[in-house]
Amino acid sequence: MSAAAALTLDRASLRRIGPGGQARLVLDRASLSVPPGVVVGVLGANGAGKSSLLRLAAGTLAPSAGRVVRRGTFSWPVGQAGALHPDMTGAQNLRFVARLHGVCPRALEDAVEAVARLGPEMRRPVRQYSAGMRARLSFAAALSLSFDTYLVDEVTAVGDAAFRAESRALLRARLAGAGALVVSHSTSLLAGLCRAGIVLRGGGLHWHDDIGAAIADYRAGAEPVGDGVTG
């Protein structure tokens, strides 16, 4: 286990329950160390546990067994609906985030609006937002703050073409000085954005120093997961 690792999983197991009540191990005594400042693509079949890995990294999900050790600051999983309080307005969510991270609420709101462009919708409860609007708000808020490691879940796939282009440019700018775990079904995006890769398969975490090797491993061994457990 590397003492300098930004994220370490030490024999971590994670058991999830599918819609039919059937349990399975998403992670089975998996160990992995992620170096600081490295942008890492996360690949795996649907249901392999990609989003769950981001939640473990964020500390919003605990392993069933083993340890998850974080070093430095981590964003919330950008793009996941649970990052925002549904009964608060977009503006109220931002004020809460600003207080939590010790930044000026107005400055954060202005920065987020410049990217998300939600306008009057910022005064509506988040539960009334579409999935795309929630993703835009969560993405813009996270990228307007400074973290050592960003956790990104498919967010660059939402919105219109202009927003997707702008979001990718903003993400690249932030990641120039930070690490990240990036989940995306777009292997071309991962190839252009990431240096290393993790492939989730069979309850294990397979590390590759080169994102190209990770993509090749994923394509060679990808299998559909049919138990209804997502993430």
C-alpha cells in the first residue's frame, strides 16, 4: 500500500442488492492504489460498479469489508443525482456548498451560472429539474471549486453540443493541476483525457498505467451484467 496514494482500497468488498433482492459482490477483496495527480479512466460493463467506486472514493458509500483510504480533497461524484438536495433550490444548494467549502456564495453562484446557464431555474427546487439540468448544476459547482481529485460520472454526455464542448474544455483546464477518476462510456473521451485506467471486472480492479492498455483490456473482456444492479 502506497503511503503517498491519493486513494487506496485495501481488500475492499462491496455487496449490492438488485431490484429482485438478489445480492452480489460488486467488489471482492479488491486492492488498488491510485497515485495523486493522475487522471484515471474507469471502465467496466453496465453494473460492474463504476459509479459505486466513485461513491467509495467520495466517502458517501462504505465498503462491506476492508478499507478505503483517501488523501487530499475529493469532489463529490459529479453527475450523480445524490450530490444535490432535491428540496432545496439550485441557489440554496450552491449557498450550502459555498459555506461547506469556505468560499463566497455569490462568487460561486456567478461562476456556476456562467457554465450551467440555468437562469431563473436556479430559484426552483432541484427535484423539479430534468436529469440534464441536475447534471449541469452539479458539474458546474464542482468545477468551480478546487479539489485534489475530481470524481466525474458521465457528465460530459449531457446537454446540448455547446454545453458538452464547454464542459470538456473546463474539465481539461481543471485537470491540468489535479487528479481524477472519470467514468464514461466514450472510450475516445477517456483516451484523450486520461493517462491511466482501471477496469472493473469480476469483483476486481485491474490497474493499467496506460489508458490505451486499459481500453484494450476492457474491450477484450467486457461481458454484460444482467442482474439489474447498476453503477
